[in-house]
Amino acid sequence: MGALAAAIAVGLGALGAGIGNGLIVSRTVEGIARQPELKGTLQTTMFIGVALVEAVPIIGVVIALMVM
């Protein structure tokens, strides 16, 4: 039963991170299309946001491995 819970936790963490990354990147591209002169600033902010979002599935995997 622990393996099933771990698999669900990792899967939902990956799903949430995928949706989050898609939203972040789409909004960044939209912002760059509106104001191309802010490309560098928007990309920097995007990379920070993506890194924070990617921390969630990594933490989920660690917790899932601890549960098993």
C-alpha cells in the first residue's frame, strides 16, 4: 500500500509541476511578445519561477521514498 501512495504522490507532484511550468512559460512568452525590451528581465524571473516549481516534485520524490 505504501508503494501505491508513493506512486500517487510522485505522479501528482509531476502533474502539478508540468501545469505550473506551462503556465509560467506561456505567460513569459506573452509578456515578451508585448514588451520585447524586457526580454532579459522576464526570462530571469521565469527561470527563478521554474526552479521553484521544479522543487515540488523533487520534494515529493524524497517524501515518497521516505514513506516506502
